[in-house]
Amino acid sequence: MTITNVGPASDRLRALGLELPVLADNPYYVDHRAVDSSIHISGQLPYKDGELLGTGIVGRDVDLETAQELARHAALNCLAAAVQAVGDLDRVRIVQMLVFVASTPDFGLQSRVAQAASELLIEVLGENGRHARTAIGVAGLPRVSPVEIQMICTEA
């Protein structure tokens, strides 16, 4: 994958046919919290327009390609939270991404699910989208979501 930084990140996002979603408020937690220079993004599920885009366990109910698309949506929601924190997509730098994949014990391709989210971040943010990453298989996630993503960002 070639990393380019041509034009504003918002233009690259639109070129992909995407836009940042509006995140729903929650009375129990915030979507982001700044601590010193770090911005911690709460775990985001693959919601679009208030609807969870898929449910189930990867490797049983959900195939790899679907899980990858769900991971891209969860990453997009993380970007929306990051923009809430710093005010502009061009000012977001991803430090770390933690990808949880609800999967069967023998699935073993959690990193390929996470890679789809990583690719989106790099496509949109260029070098600011490169990050440290962990992909973890788990027994279950909230609302039976196949994927949840948590991030740590800074202001670029």
C-alpha cells in the first residue's frame, strides 16, 4: 500500500464515498477523553445511521469479507470521535488501534479483519493514519457485534 497525503483528508474520505457519521450521545460514557496530549476513543461498533450493520460471530455467522467491512465502519466511527476531539480530520494522528473480533476459537484471522480498518485509516489520513495495532479474538461483544474498535490518537 502506497501512502499519499495529496489534498485534505476530508477530500480523500469523500473520494472513497464516505462521510463522517454523527455519533449518538450516551449518558453513561463519552466518545473521547483527552489526557495530556493523548485522546482516548471509546470502543466503537459498526453503526451507520443509528443501525448496527451486522451481528454474529466471525467464522460462524459472519464471513471474513463482511467482518472487514464492519471493521471499516467501526474505524470510521472512531474517526468521527477523533474529529469531535480535535476539530478537523487533518489534525488527527492515530497512535494505537485495538480491534476486538467476536470470533470462533479456530478463526485465527483477526489481523485480517483489523487490516481493513488500518487500510481505511491510511487511505484517509496518509502517514497520520499509520499506527500500532492489536487484534484480539473474543467470545462476544456488546449487542452481538462482530467487531469493536478502540483507539488512541493525538492532534497532528
